[in-house]
Amino acid sequence: MRNRTFAPSRILIYLIVSLIAAAWLAPLAVVVLNSLRTNEEIAQGSMIGWPQHLAWSNYAAAWSGFCVAETCAGIRPYMLNSALVTIPATIFSTLLGAIAGYAVSLWRFRGDSWIYGIVTLGIFLPQQMRLLPWTIVLRDTGLMNTLTGLVVIHTIQGLSFTTLFCRNYYVAIPQELIRAARIDGAGFFRIFWRIILPLSPPILVVTVIWQFTHIWNEFLYGVTFTTGQQQPVTAALIALSAAVADIPQHGVQSAAVMIAALPTLLIYLIGGKYFVRGLTAGAVK
Amino acid sequence: MVRRLPEYLTIWVPLLLSAAHLIAFTLWTIWISFTPSTLVPISGWVGLRNYSAVAASRNWQIALDNLLLFGSAFVLLSLATGLILAILLDQRIRGENVLRSIFLYPLAVSFVVTGTVWSWLLNPGLGIQKLVHDLGWTSFRFDWLIDRDMAIWTIVIAAIWQSSGFAMALFLAGLRSVDADLIKAAQIDGAGPIRMYRRVILPTLWPITVTVIVIQLQFAISTFDLVRALTNGGPGIATQLPALVVYDLMFQRSLLGRGAAAAVLMLLLLLAVLLPYAGWRYVQRRRAIHA
């Protein structure tokens, strides 16, 4: 390329891209800056501004101080709830999805393509169609308003995605490999353990990141099936902004938003490549 | 047989649980939509009465109007933004990875967080309008959040910010897989960059475009969290959307039958998008096999 750095058209391209990138970063920057400004400072000006001095105390207050609906323990219990739902549900749905994906792609059994087809329909079925049945099932099993209930829901529903991801990855494994192992006398579990699992790290990382992000960020089930102290952090954030509507505490609220968004943002920063692979894998089947 | 029982159980239990809950829950919700259930599900048959009640309600009509406006504006604008970003990033620019990460990071954040943050930025007393006023331009107005006619556009803005990166990622993958010979042949024919995009490259992207449209429409139809956090359906019911109507009927007004009917209507909206797409995919695949 000649004059690569000086051609006016290239300068224009960089200018446009940088402007859009700045716009995309602005909301994050605003929250980060606000989380370090005092409530009074924000109240005097706008939510867009530079901190006069860094108010780290916002984070302490957001984590364990402020009150949501008459309990003053900050965002900590809700973060813990989210973790206690997200981590087990991610592990279960990924593991079961890997086994199911392996079964339908390589083990093959009668009716496998039918049941696989139905399972993947779960990707499209709106949550609203499942709200009432889950309500009834949770009530009758005594799991209403429990974290276990949410783990069960996210595990079963997550199977649609995890099975799809793993199946699409495993179909590339040559069938002969499985056949040879079976002739040698290896069974379903041994083949999974010895052959499939060692080949799986790339797809398992994609699946884990996908599931973690989605379950952590989920809101509708959290707000419908849990109340008060049992709610995940997404539901608690909404409750918080309703609770402080009279006397806004935007500094502390910004810190709470940052804390709530941090786990998935960190995972994105570390495993962005795999996150994007999950996005496109879900789209191009 | 008994020895292989653990194997059968491991294969079938998760798959059956998943498939059975999908079928059973769908039928269950459809059944409730034909019953006179209010506070609790009860048996009985009211025919299409729940459907006509939902369809006749102002809430639902506004939700549908909003969905039409929000859906088309959001899909078109995020498509355009994604395509422009993809083309710009495809110009062998420096820092492509960093830029791509910047455009995609909103997808890692929950809609609750996105909605909350944008509700601050767009709040005229707190956000952009306040900033511009403080800077001295006091007649500046940007108060869509509290303007009944414009409030739906705040959701469009936040949704574009959140998911244009997704369109960009898919388009970029498409641009990168355009046949190099095709480009070379066009270059030999003396095609300039604009002609090249219009005549050679963009036409190869249309299958991706269809996929992006369908996925974004699917997102638009089931939008809930974002509105809940950004406007909560307000001011008044100006930013009502179908998913909010469903929630309102089921859990705030305890009209389970009507709530179920609204959920089924949502499913039908979704099918109106997905079925033609599935058919199109089927034909495409057929052609690919026979070609």
C-alpha cells in the first residue's frame, strides 16, 4: 500500500472509527467516573463529569452499606445469589450439554435427530411461554423463591444452547475414531472420558463463557421466581433504583452497577475471542 | 441391558427433560390461554375470549404499534451501523482488535445495566441535556425519555448501542470470506473501491444480512429487561411492548388466562419471522447440495 498513513481517505476512516468507538465507550466511562463521585457532587452538576476527588467510599457503600427494600446489606448478598445460581447452572448445563452433544453426534441412537431437533427449538421459544408452567412447577416442588429453583431452570433451559454448541463441534470428529474404540471394547463413558473430553477444551470454553454470561445477566426469571433476599443481582439493581427514587444516590448506584457488571465484563476481557465465537456459533448453524 | 442402564439414563434424561419441558410447557401455556384462569390456573373453556380481550386492550395495541416502530427502526439502524463498522474495520486499519472489542463489549453486559445507564444519560435532569445546559446552551432540548411520542426512540438508541456489534461481527466474518479471486478480477477490470463494494462484495453478504435481521427481530419481539430498566414502559404506557404486557397480565393483574394468551400471541409473532426464515434456509441448503 502506498502512502498508507497519509492518504486523506485513511485519516477519515480513522477519524470516523475513533468517533464511534468513543461513543460506544462513553456509557462505560460515565458510570466509572460517577462511581467515583459523591452523590452531592453529581446532584450539583450532571451525571457526566470528572470526579473532584476519588470517592472510593461509594464502592464500600454499594457493596455492603446501602439499603434495598428495608435491608441494608448493600449489593453483596445479591452478588452472592447470582454466583450461587450462575456457577452451578453453568457447570451442569455445560457438562450435560457436552454429553448430549456427544450422544447425538457420535454415539447415535434411534430418534437422535428428532430429539436433537426439539431440544434446539428451545433457543427460539420465548421465555414468556414458560413463565406460568415454571411458576406452577416451582410452587408444587417447593422450589419457589429458592436459588435451587433458578439453578434447575437455567440448567434445563441452557441445554438447548450447550447441546447445540457441543454437537456442532463434535460432528467434525471422524466417526471411525469412535468405531475403532468401540471395537476395542470401550463403552459410552470411556470414549467420552478418553477421546471426546480431551478434544473438547475449545468448545467447553465457548460454552462456559456463553452460559455464564447469559445466566448472570438474566433478569425475567430472577424477578419472577424470587423475592427480597433471594433475588439475583439484576433484579436487585431494578429494586435499588426504585428504592432510591426519592433521594437519588447516583454515585453509590453507579458503583453498584459497576460491581454487578464486573464479572461478565472481566470474562469478556479475558476470553473475548471465545465469547464472539459463541455469538456467531449461535447465529450460523 | 442392565449394565448399560447408566449409559441410557445419561443420554436420555437430560435430552428428554429438555425436549419434554419445551413441548409440555408450550402446550400448557396454550391450554391456560383458553381457560378462564385468573389468580390461579383453573380448568374450563372460554374459547378465544382471552385473545379478543388482549387484542382489544389499549395496552396491547400500543405494545404492537411500539413493536412495529421499535423493531423496524432498531433492525434497520443496527444493521446499517454494523455494516458500516464492518466495512471500516475491513480497511486493514491498525488496532482492529481493540476496536472490535470496544464495539462488542456491550453484549457482555446485562440489559438491566444497559437500561439503567442509558436511563441516566437520557434523563433530561441528569444526563446529556443537563450537561449541555451546564455548559451554557440552555435552550438545548433532549428529553425523549419523558416525551410520550419520542420515548420509544430511547429504547432504539440503547438497543443499537447494545447489539450493533453483533451485526458487525457477522458482517466482518462475511467480508473476510469473500472470494479473493472475485476481488482480483474486479480490480483487473478497474473497479474502484466504492464500485467494488456495491457490485462485488455487498451482494455476497445478503445471506448474512437475512440472518442478522431475523436474530435482531427475534430480540426485538422478546425485549423486556431493557425497557424495564430504561423506561419501565413509561411515560404512562408510551413504551409498552408485548413482553411487558405479558408480565403485567400474569403477575401484576393476576389474569393468567389473558397473560397466557398474550404470550401465545408473542410466540405467533416470532413464528411469523422464524418460519419463513426456516423455509428459506431449507431451500438454500437444498440448492447447496444440488449445486
